[in-house]
Amino acid sequence: MRSAPIVAALALAAGLVVSGSSAQTASGATPTAADDVPMDDYLGLLAQISPAAREGAEGYLQAFQRRCGRALTTQELRRAVSDGDGDPVLMGMIRANHPSQQAERDVTLQQLAQRVRCDQRSGR
């Protein structure tokens, strides 16, 4: 699977969340700023782009929680998706969840989970 189309779609998703922040969310809440978008709504948007995108993001969230001892915010996940080409670990987890990668999926995800960075602001 080529990652460029997924990265472009994920960047578009990040933009849609920002531009649609005044719209009512699927959960019925009306966010006051883009940072207030509920995680479930953002993950739902990723699932619309690709089931692998949502599964990869969920794995990334779990790995971050285990390694860093706190939950990643929606804003941090959006940044990991859209900054530059996206966080390489997150993009790797998305690729690993693609149906064509099922044979290596578990090993790849375990390796990538060990590379999750707790300092989201530092260089990649």
C-alpha cells in the first residue's frame, strides 16, 4: 500500500475537523473550538477514510497510554496525523493495519509501539 494517498486523506481529515469545528458532532455535542472535538468523532472520521486509519490510530493511542502514562488528546492525535508527513510511528501503524499486511501485522505493531514518543513537541 502506498502511504501518500493515506497521508493526504488524513491531512484532509485534520482540516475537516478544524473547519467543521462549529458544526454539531456525531455525539450531539457542539464543540466551541477544534480542540474540543471528541476523540470518538475524530476516530469515526478516520474510519470513513480507511478502517486501517482508525485501527492504526487506536493502536497508537493505546501504545501512547502504556508508554507515557497518559491519554493522548484529540489535538495531539490530529497533529501526529497532519504535521509534515505524519508521525512515522502512527503512519507505520496505519500501514500495518492494511489488509495486505496481515501476515506481519502483530510483530510490526509491537515493534512500532516501542517507538512511540511521549514528547509530542520534539522533532521526530
